[in-house]
Amino acid sequence: MNLTISEIKNLAEFAGMTVDLEGIDADEMESEISVVLCPKDGLLDDDGKTKIKYTGHIAYFSEYPEEGCHPLGEEYV
């Protein structure tokens, strides 16, 4: 699933959260975030050595997947 920052803001507000957009310009609001299932084998840590496994999903900037991802779930072994 791909969502813009603007759509994520709308979703957060739908969930009852308050979103602070200070310092975010209109172009940044159109940046897309991709949300996918975490690979079953997990992810490599920042050193590229240790596998870390997460339940749920991961998110990353659609245009820059090489910049890394953010887990959306709990870590497990």
C-alpha cells in the first residue's frame, strides 16, 4: 500500500490523534510512504550483520527504498 504524508495525517486524525505539521511544506505532504509486510526472514540491522524480525509491516519512502525502512510492529526472535 502506498500513502502520501497527507493521507497518513488524515488516517492519524481519524484514529483520534493530533498531528503537528510545523516545518512540513506542501511538497513534502505529497511524498509517498510504502507499507508492506515485513519479510519472513527479517531485516538486517544498521551494521548489515544481524537479522531482526518484526511482526506486522515495514514502511519506507517509496522513492528512496535504499534509505532504509521503519518497522511497524514488535520485534521478535
